[in-house]
Amino acid sequence: MTPEIRQKLIDRFTNTPYAKYLQIELLTLEPGLIEARMPLSAEHQQYSGVVHGGVLAALADTIAGFACYTVTPPENDVLVAELKISFLRAGWGKELLAKGTVLKPGRNIHFWECEIYCNDKLVCKATGTFSVVHKQV
């Protein structure tokens, strides 16, 4: 990955409205790998005080999508085609740490996984596919 492409990916991430809304902070950006953290607040909790499953799914989709961008030609885009998430334990804490990895990049489809941690404990693991598409104007 050239420094120019790396900076374009960082700019794309930091300027994405949904990533801004979730206050996701990029920690690592490498080909096929993104690591990030997201602060938690009361709005992210379900009725018993644990992190809502939808928040975890949104974070996994966002982080995995950007991991897929790191292995996608700049003239293309990626769109989530399938997402499976396994919730392993309840998450209580002040932040989430997510690690998105592209397991098998392809010309038309990327297969990925994302692990999300809360208080150093794995709270969920997601896998799925992103379709590689031509950019929409």
C-alpha cells in the first residue's frame, strides 16, 4: 500500500459520517487489517445495561468494510452482502476494540471476520462477505 493510498483510506474513514457518529477511532490500517476503538455511552446499552447487539453488528460491519477497502482497487467500492454475528458474552465497559481482517480477498467478493472486545474479553465474532462493485456516481 503506497503512502498516498494509505492516506486516502485514512481520510475516507475519518470523513465517513457513520464512523464519526459512532466516534470510532482508527488504530491500525494495514492491507487486509483494520483495528479501531469505539467509546461506549448509555445510548449504546440495552435495557439491562449491556452493549446492544445492534451496536456490535454496526461496528463489525464498519470495521470489516474498511478492512475490505484496503484490498480493493480504488476505482471500486464494497457493499456488505452477508453478515453473521455470534454474541459470545455480554459487554460492559467504557469502550469496544474491534479487529477486522480480510480472510480471502477476491475480484468480486471478499470474505472477512471481525472480533470485538470489551474489557479485554471477546464479546462477539462476526464473519461475512462484501461484494466488490463499481463506484456509484
